[in-house]
Amino acid sequence: MYQWNNVVGAAVKQVAVVSVLTALTACGGGGSKSSAGTSEPQSNPPVINSGNTSKNTLSSSSSSSSSSSSSSSSGISSSSSSSSSSSGAAATVALSGAVTYDRVGHLANGGLNYKAIIAMPARGVVVQLINAQSETLATTVTDASGNYHFAVKANSNVKIRVLAQLKNTNPSWLVDVADNTNNNAGYVLEGSLVSSGTNSTQVRNLRAASGWADGSYSQTRAAAPFAILDSIYDGLHLVASADGSVTLPDLHVRWSENNVSATGNYALGFIGSSMYSSYDSTIYVLGKENNDTDEYDRGVIQHELGHYIEDKLSRSESLGGAHNLDSRVDMRVAFGEGWGNAFSAMAANDSVYRDSMGATQGQTFKFDVEDNQGFAKGWFNERSIHSVLYDIFDSNNDGSDSVALGFKPILAALHSTDYINFPGLTSIYPAIDIIKRNNSASQNAIATLMQNQTIFGTGMYGEGETNDSGYSAMLPVYEQLSPGVSKTVCSNNHWQETNGADVRRYLLMTIPSDNQYTINIKGTSNTDPDLRLWRNGKFALQSTLAKAGSETVTKRLSQGVYTLEVYDSANADDDSNTGGNMCFSVSLSQG
Amino acid sequence: MKFLTMMILAASHMPLLATAADDEFSFAKLTGQTLNTHEHMGVHGCEHKPGAQINVSGREFFNLQRGQLDDLSVDLTGIVGEKISVQVSADTKGLALQGPQQFELEVDANQLASFSVPVKALLDGRWVINLIVQSQTADGEISARAMALVVQVGNMVALSGGQQKATQNDAQGAPIIVLPAQEEIL
């Protein structure tokens, strides 16, 4: 289940005690050779006039081995209508080619395998035809084989520019990769400014190189943005295969070779970890050599893409923060991370997640979402969540998995109005309840998957859940609260600070009519209760006054069901030296 | 937010070697988290990739003068009883490690594991010490993640990667970084 290589024994250092702070940290020129192209030109492509009348000289922008012929037909000018000459040269040139990038795979026993770099098609990326004045003459998108096509006037001095952007319509998406350490400048791959020549066809194949040479990234890492995009391409096409009508908002990817796993100013590369930020709809990707580079780690990229899909096509209230496969975390975090793991496996059609790191990217952290044996199974555990979701998707029966529904019913559930407007919070329960309702023939088999992960609650709210992971105050999943009723709930940081499974308790608050209501939370003097209120997946309000022993909010509320989230501030302040078991009496009254 | 505040307070007590005019060299700027606090994120947090639940809880940013040898204290937080193996390496152009490069630790009752890294500053610039951590919890779960310490030697110079690309503007005036293609023209 786990792979780690190159670990050698060394000296043991004893621990010293300092203050405890848990840091939740928080993408030939001249056409002198006529040859069969690698692809057919698109039907009736527009004829492009470069408007360039300058002399055609070959200037290669490539710093490395371009195999382009340099037998430039200097002196040829591209006059406007041109069919040139008595030599019978073509008036229009079908300019086509393939765009590829270097893909560095993973060794079976860990680490990136630089000895087996392969050229992969850059699929679905934006390609521009640029003239000598740097004007964009035409734009297209590569096909599923990385091919592009233009029609251009003969003898036009043009170059091919490939944007690190994925673009699609129906379903629609736009994904860009830029450098967060360089003014968010977008990456582009560029060929040479050379003449389109006089033959009827010209082929220009562009390759983005890995930059790996002599045991390090000693050359420009041109492939990285396109490797990231290619992983995203697979994920987006998985979504499109399930729902061809989706419209996705723009997704930004920020990658830099300076992005390192220290936490600080993003503009300097201190992003802490590869991650998705819903705040700016951006996936930040690590790129620091010998520390952690993620551009070739499909699992990492697709995990973060999963967060974006959940955020934009469904809903997410995840707190984010620290988590690992066997931690017991807030049910929203567990679902979000488990979904991310499962989505990456579905998108790659590979159940193994791999994350390379370390010297020469020679080590790998990996796990298999088909490994159903965790240490902390339950509704609060991401391994349990990814296990259930992936088993619903896949056709591999790994023991007790007789379900093989594919991706469509999973996306349909998460994208449904029932799920998006659900008054409770995101967790495995509403997702599974809707999938079961929509796929009645598989209900029992899905229930078996849940039970194998010791998830026993049913319905949208996990009613009847008995798995408290040894901490009884975690159940029920939701308490019920209505006017005139009070309930006792407890917040603790036993499992972990801030986003632990026992930090926050949830109360379904039924409001009988539109009116003003008061929520009152009382505890002992060593407590500092705080609250958040949610309505149908939307954040409604929070009250986090630094007031010992109580928190009171009076607010006009609408008829219906709200979810009240209650916790002690000391259990959610990223400082595990403070807090502990804090119990409150929570009441609701009209007026 | 408390984490960020303490980082900046800690930094304010450290000697700053840069001149006032050297605006970019500021620990507040280095550590100034731009998006990843709950306050900035509203009610949502940043969603990180899977990995070991280990964090640097002490300083991540250090300042040395060229030629200076110092022990950098590293404080990690983890799960009580968790066994941690840390491999340490550095940007060899700018820093030289002067001690062991692997540490075997156990997270104590205060959720801490600490060690120090003797390092000598060789060249001005901003350099990284890599901490590659493998952990095993008391439950038996094995996980890993990379972390980093950032060492500023002397005054600010270009980023240490050495491959930072100059930007151009496209026809619409947007900044772009031109990556050279290996091109085949047929």
C-alpha cells in the first residue's frame, strides 16, 4: 500500500519541547522540403495572410535540438495574394503539425523515471498562428492526438505559439497555467518564425522538453505546464463523458519551479503544498526540484481537480487543512478528500495514487484506493470515503464489491438539486443516499460497501450511525434543535485540532416560521463557544466573539431547516496546547 | 491566524541584514500568507494533497550571512507517538550541511518533534533546505511529505532556481513566458 525508497538509517535525535503550533496551511523554414504531414488539414480552414512582407530568415527560438531544416528560402517575400510564380507554387499552404510534451513516468518501485521519457500528445490546448509583428492571425485547439491545422498564405513568415491553456466548448471549460512567481505570466511554447514556403503543405511539429539533462533540470522545463494540463484533460473528459452539457467556470493553475513546500508568500513560491483554493478557483502546484515537484504526478493534479469539480459542479464546505489517509476529520473534509482521491483514480483509470518527491524526485508516496483496509474506518475518514466511491465506479470486484456503475451516477448525485440544496452539510451520507435512490438495483450492494467501511448511518443525515470511533460525543451526526428545546453538545480536539472529527458538532435547526430567533450557547467559564449557521449549503452567518462561556446571536430567520455548527474556539485555533473537552448547552428561542 | 501572527513576531526579533532600500527582503513579505488562512478563505480552507500530517511549527525562514555557520532549529508537529524519519538536503550552491542528514524522531506528548540542522552559508541568495519526511503513526499508517526551510543569505538576489524566465507581453498586453519548443519543420 505504501512505497518509499532510498530511506536509509541514521542517527536518532531526541525531541525537544517548544511551543505547539499546528500549521494548517492552511499548473527548415521556407518549406523547402515537401513531405507527407502527420495529419490531415482540417476541412476548409481559413486562409491566413500574415501581412508580413519582410525577408524570410529562420530564427529558431528553441534552445535545444530543433530538427528543423534551415535551408531557408531567403529573399522570398509573402506578398498578399500570391500564388506565386511561374514555378507553380501554391497560393495557400496547409500548415499542420503535432504538439507533444515530454512525460516522465513513475518507476514501479518509486520515483520519477527519467530514463523512459516519452513524447505525449498535448491534447485540447490552444494554438495560435503568429506573424512577424507578433499579431495573432488565427487560433485553434489541438485534437485528441495533439494535432492542429491552419491554412496560411504561401511565403508568409509565421510561427506557432502553443498556449498552456485547455479550451473546450460544449461542454465548456478554460484552464490556464501561469507562473505565480512571475506576475501570473502565462506559459507559451513557441516555434520559429519561418516562411510558410511555397508547397501546398507544411508540417511543424513542436515538442515541449522536460529540461532534464545530466541528472538535473539543467534546461528549461517546457513540458511541465503541458503535463499538468494533460492530467486535467483526462479529468475534464471524465466529467464530460458523464454530462456533456456542463459549463465549468475558468480554472487557473499556478506552477513555478520556485513553488516549494514552505508556507508564506505565494508570489515568492511559498505555497506550502499543492492544493486547490476555492477562493480564487486556482490549483497551486509544487515545482521545486529535489524538494517536491508535482507536474508529473497525475494523482496529485487530479486530486486537486476533484476539489475544483466538487466546488464548482456540486458544493463543498470543506474546512481544508491537515489530513492523512487514516485521520479522523470533520465529515466535510473527509468527504472532500476522499472524493479527491477517488476522482483522481477514476480520471487516470488507475487506482494507485503516486506522489514523487525528494532528491532527483527519486522517492514516491503512494497508496491504492482499492486497499480497503484502513486504521480508522468510518464516515469521518477519507480512506473509507474513497474506497466506497471508487468501488461504486469500478468494475473490479476486490472482495465484496459487486457494484460497477461508472462515473455518471456519481456525478449525477453530486450535481443534483437534492444534493446541492440539501440543508445539512456535505458528507458521504447524502451522496450515497442519492446514488442509492437513483440506482435501486444496486442499493444492497452499495450498503454492503458502506458497512465494510463501518459506516452504518443511513439517509441524507446518517441517521442511526453507531460508529463513534471511541468518542461517544461525536454522535449523533446531527442533533435536532427547535424553538424551546435545548441540547448539550461537546467539542474536543482529541483527534486533531481545527478540522478533527470531534471539534465541531452539528444541529439541524427547524425554523417553523419567518421570524426573529435567538441562538444561545452556554458553557463553563473556561469555554469560548463559537457558531456558524448554514442554509441549504450556503454559509449564512458566523459568530466568533471572544466571550468566555457563552455566544448569543439574534437574527431574523426564514422558515425551513438550517444547520448550526458549534465548536469551542480553543479547539479550532490551530493551537493544540489549548482546548480539550468543552460542553455546551445550545438552545433556540423565538424573539 | 495565530500561526501567522507568531511567525511574523518571531521574525521581527531576528537580525535583518538587508538595507532598508532592499524592499524585497522582508520577512513579513516572505512569510506573508496571501490566501491560505481561514480568515482569507472565509469559511473554506485550502484543500491540500494527501500526505503525512506533519508540519513545520517553528521557523521556516532563516537569515544568515555569507560564511556564517549556524544551527537551524526545526520544530515539527505531528501525532503523539508518531515515528518520523527526516532526510535533509540543501541547495548545494548556496548552503553546505555540516551535520547528519537523516533524523529518526518520535512525536512527544506535546505533539512536537525537534532537531537542529547545522548549516554553513556559502553564497548570497535565497536557498532551500529540503526536509523529506516519512512518518508512521501509532496505528501503523505510513505516509510522507516534503517540507522546506528557506534560508536567505545576505541581501536579496535572483531566485536560486536560475531558470526564472523573463516575461514578454502578448498582443493583448498580457504577460507571457516563452518556453522554447523543439521544432521539426517538414
